[in-house]
Amino acid sequence: MHNIVFFIGLIFILWIGHSIFIPLLFATFLWYLLNAIATYYRRIMPCKKSDSCNIYLKRFYNITSIILSFATVGGVIYLFATQVRPMLSELYNATPILQQKLLMFSEYIAKLTGITINMNLIPNLPQIAGYVGSSLAGIATSTGMVLIYLIFMFVEQSSFSKKIDAIQLTKIKSKKLHFILNSIDENMKKYLFTKTFISAATGLCAYIALHIIGLEYASVWAFIIFILNYIPTIGSILACALPILYALISGDTWHLPVFTAISLIGLEIIFGNILDPKLTGKTLNISTLAILINLVFWGMIWGLAGMFFSVPILVAVYITTAQFSSTRWIATLLSTDGKIPDETQND
């Protein structure tokens, strides 16, 4: 009974405190992503692990790698602000016209097949676009708080390990805590970097394909595909469905939607079903069903932001619960094959 009350109370706190937790999660996401990119930049620089360089030169390379990672993310943001955002606004303004075309297309399909379609069940594109826009606007208004969190994370990250060591813990507990934090850190960095790389590659290839096909707003669809690929399963489905639906209701021939469908579904199969599981699935070893349930759970609490962060949160829960005897059963249920990290390996 106490556990149920605690769980309900925790959900209530997460829901009512979304204005605090969501900016913190975005800052944490950017912090991990920037550090992951900086790590890969650092690998191509001299003095990786050797003692051939003095401490000042190594520090210079570390600072340079962080600056380059900020420049990379800043470049993507600038590209979105200058190229994608105006077209996204144009597409948003066109949703009433697209809604009319969607209704006409539904009536055409109904007459062609003889099936009665309830028009009330047709998605309301302006309403959906308004919901997404308001969600994004809500996230954008917390940009200042995100930047403050992010700055302090970078300031504190060099002394975080010392703070853990300063906590009065037994040797075994200290090792366990360091192991959990290092495992979360390594897996999170690898997941976010790999997922970002795959999403970016999918979005870039989608832009090239849609531009060649001649679909309007190719850069907008590419950006949407890039973002939605962070959301497991449902995101990939929507990433394909939205441009295909647009091609169906806006094109004058069947060639446009057919080529769009072939291109996007093919890209999702290659990147989402082949490369993504090989690069991230084996590392995380988390059940697809657990990911879907987790996706729905966080989506109900925090909406789009919760769906976006559902997998990173699940990774942290999986790694943490695997390291305590009383919670290892949770990690076992979350895993793909029942094989979880050995609790004693960090002792």
C-alpha cells in the first residue's frame, strides 16, 4: 500500500513540476550530447592518453573539443532558424487548405471503395499543428532556464567526481555508486551520439530523396524526420506517414506519393531497422515492449517532451535497478533477453 501511495505521489510531483523538470532534462540532453560530440572530436586530436603532452596542452585540446561541439550544435540551430523555421511557418499556415484536401481525398476514397467513412474520425490537421506548435512554444520559452542549467553543468562537471568521493560511504558502496554513474554516463553518451548521428543521416538522405522527387517543404520534412526519430517506433511511423500523407493530398498524380513512400520507408528500414538496432540495441539490451510502455507513460505525463526523453530515462532506470538486489527483477523485466549486468562486477 505504501509503495502504491509513493508511486502515485511521484507521478503527481513529476506532472505538477513539469516546468522545472523538462528544462532540466533538455539541459541534461544537451550536456550529454555536447560532451559526446566533444569526446569524438578529442579522439582525432593529439595527446589522447599519452604523457607526451603537458597538462596545459591537454587542457587546451579539451577546451577546443568542447568549443567545436558547441559550434556544431550551434550550426544546426542556426540552419534551422534560417532555413527550416520559415518554411515550417508556411506549412503551418497552409494546414486549413490541407485539411480541405484531406476531406476531399477521403470522400474520393469512400466513393472509390464503397466504404462509408466517418468524417469526424479524420484527423484535424490545424488542431494537431496548433497543439504541436504550442508545445514547442512552451519549450522555447524555457530556453533561458535551459541555458542556465547547461552552463552550471559544465562548470560543475570537473568537480562532480570529487563530490562523490567526499560523501562518507563504504568502499563497496562508493565503487557501486561510481559504477552506476559511469555506466549511465557512458551508455547515455553513446546512445545520444549514435541516435543523433542516425537521425541526422536519415533526415539528410530524406531531404535529398524528397528534393529529387519534387515534394514541397523537403527541408521541413527532413527536420521533422530528424526530430521524430528520437521517439522510438511511433516517431518512425509518423516520420514516414506525415510526408506521405502530404504527398497524397497535395499531389496531382500517384507518382509523388508512391515515390515518397518507397524512399522514406526504405530509409527507415535501412537506418531504423538495420543500423539503429545494431548500434544502440545491443548496447542497451532493453525490451521493445518496455520502450513502448515507457513511451506512453512519459507521453501522458509530459507530452511530446516526455516521449522525446523516454528512452534516456529508461536507460538510467535499467542501469540503476540492475545494481541492487532488491530491484534486479525490474532490470530483468526491462531487458531484451533477461541478461542484465552482474551486480558484483563493480565490487
